Amino acid sequence: MPVYGGKKLYAGPTRLRRNLTRLWPDERIEILVKKRGRLRQVQKVRRRGWMEYSSVEKIEGELHFPLKNKIKSLISGVGKKGRTPVVVDWGCGAGVALEELASSCKQAKFYGFSNQAYPSWDTKQTNVRLIHAQEKDFKRYFKKNSADLIYSNFGLWHTKPDYVLSLIPVLRTGGEMVANILPSSMFRFYELIPRGIRKQAAYLKKDGVTTTRYWGHALINGRKCKVTLINNSVHIKVLN
């Protein structure tokens, strides 16, 4: 289960064909293909589309969360204490958003976690590490109280609510986790907030879409948290 960072990732022909079906349209990348022990010449490949290549702006809209501004506030807050903020992208895909964030927030440490490796994992940012592993192995790489922010744009979509909640111990006090959740799983998070303190608000966005927001405090894995539900996204902040 390798960790990539600042080195070439050579994809075999089978993996290469599988991953190229997830590339964005109208862009080109250079890939070295390793076949029968030899490196073939660089190929220019036309990209096709899927969520693995989402930009920061796209992710912020999907999660209803100001991702870049949050990381900058972590740098200004945690950085004063002499500690480097740790940000984890669970289900980072090709790492497009990670590259963008790492280039604009160089004082933070970024980790991308994915069960698939990509030819584009040739990161040039020294503050990025990419981890290729299965979801059950996440805590092999991230111990308790080791991360300040975990975000996931449809990476945790297919997982069970209990798995999402099991990631809470990885967060430090004041840390946050933001993720998209299947609509069928949202009630599990809704139940976390006691009915007596549950709050609700609905507002109309510029595009005419109504957004419903629920929030309240809950005890998760022995830690007091603030839970906010916005449409199909879950925001959890650890308070102690």
C-alpha cells in the first residue's frame, strides 16, 4: 500500500485504460506507460470526465463548505502555535483539488486517500502525499488526534454511516469533517442530534434551489461535536 509524493507513478496498461475513462474532456496529460518492463514514449491522451477531477470550486459547491478559506484560517490559527495543519481528502481521485489547495496553502500538509491510483499522481507539491489503500486501512495511516480537517466529495458516498462516524477520533479538538452522504443514510446523522436541541432553517439560493439546514450538538464516540446537515452533506466539528 504505497504512499506517493514527488515521484513518478507508472501505470500498467490495464490500470491505464481503466483510469483514462475517468478523465475530463478537452484536456491533455502526459503519461509514461510501462509495458513488459520497458517505459514507452510519453503519450498525450484526451481526457474524459468524472468526479475524480473536480476542482476546489466544484467541491465547495457540492459540500456547501468554504474549503480554501477554512484551510487558510487553520494556517493562521494553528500555525501560530507552531504546528502544521493536516488536511485529508478522503477519496481524492486524481488529486486535482489537492494540487490546487497545496499550491495556495503551502503552510499546510495535505494527504490524499484513495482506493485507486492514478497516472496523474505525479505531484510537484512538496506538501502533498497520496495514499493508495482500502477504506478499512485508513487508520493505519492516520492515528487519533492527527488531522485538523477531513473532507470528502462523494468519496464516502458509498460507505455506511458508522464508518463515517468512526473517523471522528482521527480529528483533533476543533477539527472538522465534511462529506457527501447518500440520502438514504442522512436520517442516521439526523438522529444524532437530540430532538429538543435540533434547529432548522431553510433558505432559497440564487439558482432557485431551496437549501435546508439542520444543526445541533451531539456526543459521538465520547466526543462532543456540532453536527450540521445541509441537503446531502454532513458537517461535523469536534468541540472537545
